[in-house]
Amino acid sequence: MMILLPVMLYLWPVSNAINERISKPNIVLFMADDLGIGDLGCYGNTTSRTPNIDKLSKEGATLTQHIAAAPLCTPSRASFLTGRYSVRSGMASLHKVGVFLFSASSGGLPMEEITFAKLLQQRGYSTALIGKWHLGINCNSSDDFCHHPLNHGFDYFYGVPVNNLRDCKPGHGSVFGAGLKMHTRAALQSMGIALISLAVLNYIGLIRVPRRVLGYFFLIAAVIVGVLLLFFYNFRNLNCFLMRNHSIIQQPWNYENLTQRFTEEAKRFIGRNTNAPFLLFVAYTQVHTALYASQAFRGKSKHGLYGDALEEMDWSVGQILHALDQWHLREQTLVYFTSDHGAHVEEISANGEVQGGYNGIYKGGKSTSWEGGIRVPGLLRWPGVFKPSTHIDEPTSNMDIFPTIVKLAGASLPSDRYGMLFHLFTWAGRLRWRPSKSIWKAFFFTPNFSPEDSNGCHDDHVCFCYGKSVTYHDPPLLFDLSKDPEEKNPLTPETESHFHEIIQVIQQAVSNHSKSLVVVPNQLSLENMLWKPWLQPCCSSFLQFCYCDHESRENKKLPEA
């Protein structure tokens, strides 16, 4: 259920290259959403055009064994920001739904969590998050902002606080449609059966039910169903909005030039902070569905709308890197590019267009712990520190960014972070261990693909890792990724002479780690994930369906791509 990493980024030859001239460097972090490792040219793709991202590889270091902290958005981002396993902050789900879906949920990254943004802010860094947050907003009221980025170390926030879903873009379908129809039908059937049963029992005299009680029962049930239907019918307005700091500036957001707007905000932030160290975290909403691309990129790629969105994101990376050059900040800036997890292989549009990414040779995808779900791009550029075209084959994680940049900023690591990192994944049981040239990976349970001979859970749109959706393994499935990166051939005592020894070490590590866990409030509990009307962020009123567009009225002029 965890991963043992023998090396962290800050232990690389970085310390030998740093001197007073480049102490407290600027930090620029790029994180794509749902991007597959096989989507980039620097990881072997020959049909997608990603020259700006590929240039980071040519000018710096490529991590070949880089993994996401979790195979889903919310827990992965929580671990990335805190350098801690998501289960320690209560950001690991214990049921099917593993991410926040509604802006009016009470769960989120706890206020007491220490992010790298907080620590760098304390060291005099200007800090900004441009793009996607997805770690909660409010706790008890619609404006307490207890989980908001500005409460977690960011001086400036411009972006989307929840998630970019199909429901946010008209004509792109719904992730709730099938489930809503099924559960609404079931609820209506249950209420109908209950009412008929009460009426019959009352008629034959077994029980006496006043008509007023029956009326109240029917009225309450109708109100509940009506509120749910009204909520989902207005999902776009209530959940898909753009914020600047604490203010909603566009509800729902307009997809037109959205990536370009993120890009311009990032460039302006760099321009405002040329004389002091800064942390810029650009968290793209692409290439998560709903997919979008501005006119300059639409229809230009070989991979439909997905490819168009990918190539526009690559353009954005190039624009931000160019801004660093314009301000002569290249030598003083550590740049990192990654994805929050692997590509969503089950994403197919209503008209049959494949809208998920490509995970290369790796098995599975988003929401699974097969390599396709967790192995992600990891690119680092810092001229004079990383030699051009360096390849690093040691197992690394995007959790390693926390100790790396905290150390570079001259801050002290919190006492509850560990020098030898264990990575816990409650979403899918696995452990990675490298005591030698081999990279051992064990699965305690695996998701059941549907259809069985496919590479994902296409019947459910995403794999679930609980109950009948998984198969448990005793002993665990064991792979040597150094020889079998595609995870095709589980090892056995006959094919691996140290099989029992390896399994024993892994199980002992699981036991030791489990004993170290402290029970914390589950931020992704059903109670914390439900929509609560009193927490609903709204820039106008419910009668106006929370509509506003302050962003367009500002008449910002964006340059053509």
C-alpha cells in the first residue's frame, strides 16, 4: 500500500551547484490535468507537437521514474502541496468518489496543513496560483474561505476553485447524467411504493395514517427531488466559476481564451516580481474534459480537440518561459513540469471521439495504480544546476518537490515530514521498493477492468477501487518494473528466487507505516462532500442563478497566439 523512495530531489547535485548568486531562486511549477506521459515528445510521442515542454527536457533533466502522489486530482494535489500522504491530511477518500465535485462542499485541505507556499511566503517569496485548485473553498459559510488558496500560502489566486467537468460546457455531456437518472428513478419508485403501501395499510385498517401525514410525506419527498433536479440542472452556474483572490469574476466561466487568460495572468505576475524571489504555480485545467481550445489552435492537431488543447497548453508554457527570458530570470529560476496523474483512458465523447490522453506503454490510467495511472512527466530546468538532456532513472515522486523547494528557499522542513519517504495510496494498494537495480512494485488489490480484455473501466467511465470493483491478492502481485514496465508478468517464487523475502519486507513496511498513521477528520466523507446551499459561492443571487461576468467587462486585451 505504499512506495519506498531511496532518493529525494534535494539530495541530487543541486546543493553543490548553488551559490550566493542563485540562493532563494524563483520557482515556476507547471501542472497539467489528466495528461498522459505518452502525450509528450520528450517521452516518445511522435504525433503531438509539444516543442516548448520538450525544450525543458533538452535544457534540463527528465525524470523517467516519476510518479504522482495519487491517481486522482484532489489527493494528488494535496500531497504535492504538503509533501505528505493525502491520508494524513484526511484528503484520501474511503468510498467510491475520491475528489470534490461541488463548490458548496465543506471538505478541503485543512487550515493547519503546511504547504510549500506557506513556507516560501514566510521566507519573503511572492506566491501565486494560476489555474485549478480543487482542494475546497469554505467550511461553515459561503465566505469564510477556510480552504481557499489564500489561506494556504498564496498571495494571489486567479483560477477555478473546483474542477473543469463536462457539465461546465454546454453540449459536452454530463458526468452525472446516467447516475442522476438512475437514482432519481429509484427514489421516485421507492417513494411511490411507500405511499401506496401506507395507503393500502390505512385502507384495510392495519394502521391509521392521517391524510395530513401522507400529504406532508409527499410534499417533503417532492421538495427533495425538486431541489436535486434544480441543482443539477443549474450545475454549470453553481460550480463552474472563475475567481480572482476571494472574488468571483465570472460565473459560469467562459471557455473562450481561458488558457490565454491564465497565461497572461502568469506573465503579469512575473513582471510584478522581477526584483524579489517568487513562487508561481500554474495549474492548467487542461487536458481534463470538458476540452476546449481557442480559435488559433482549434482543428490544428492530429488528435482532435484533445490534441488542440494539449498544443495550446504547450504554447502557454512557451509564453511563460519566454517571459522569464524577457526579464532575464532564466538563470535564477527552477522550472518544473508534471501532471497530477495519468491520462483518463475511458474519456470518449458522445459522438465517439477519444478525448482521453495516451499513457504510452503503461497499463491502465487515471484512478488506478497501474503505471498508466501514476507514472507522469517530470521535467526540471535550472541552467547551471541541471546539465542539458540529463536523464534521472531513480524512482521519484511529485511529493519530492516539497522538500526540494523548501530547502532551496532556506526554510526548515516541518518535523512531520520524513527523510525516507513512504507513499501511501488508499485508492489502490501498491508498494514500490528499490533496494538494488530492480524496482519492485506490489499490488494488494487491483481494479477489475470492464470489459475484461480492455485497458480500463469503460462501463463505469472510471475505475473504482472498493468492494466488488476490485480483486484482492494474497500474496500481493509482484512486478519488477526495471524489467517489466508494462506490468504484464507477475513474479512468482519460481521466477524470482527472492520472492518471499521481497514480499516480507514490503508487508513489514506496510505494517510499520500503518502504525504511524494518526486518525484525522475525513475531508472526503459523504458529509463533507455533499452540496450545502448555505456554502454556495454566488456572485449575484439565486434568483439570477448566480450569474455575473465582471471579467468580460474589464475588456482585457489578450494577444493573439
